[in-house]
Amino acid sequence: GEKGSVYATTEGENGMIPAIKTDVIDTTGCGDAFFAGVCVGLTYGKTLKEACVIGTRLASSVINTHENVNPRFLPEEFGIQARD
């Protein structure tokens, strides 16, 4: 939401990722985009904090459109090296 997200690991790391300010048009799909970003980040070896940053960025790209479709991001934009 507008306050950001909170994360915590089983190892005791925790924190908050601030929301990205954007115009809110439609929140449909924002949670799915956030979850997808977190999953992609974790799949490619990012920390939970880094993965939540990716999820936040994807969610903010969905919230300001009526279509609820993420623009195409390149893996390099998130510090991810695509595997062969």
C-alpha cells in the first residue's frame, strides 16, 4: 500500500521497503505484480529485501494504468543476469 511493505526472514533480518510514489489509477493486479517480483528476485538469488524492492517496482508500474499489464522490464534493470 501507500506505506510500503514489511519483510522478515527466518534468520531475523527484517525491514520496510517504502512505496514508490505514483498516480493511482487502478489497484487491480498490484499484489500479484508484487508477488511475482519477489518470486523472480528470489529465484535469481536476490535477498528478500532486494526481491521486495523488485516487487515494489513492478507493483508501482501496474497501479498507474487501466490495462494492468506490466511494461516490459529487462532483467538487467533489476541486477538479474538471465540464465542460459
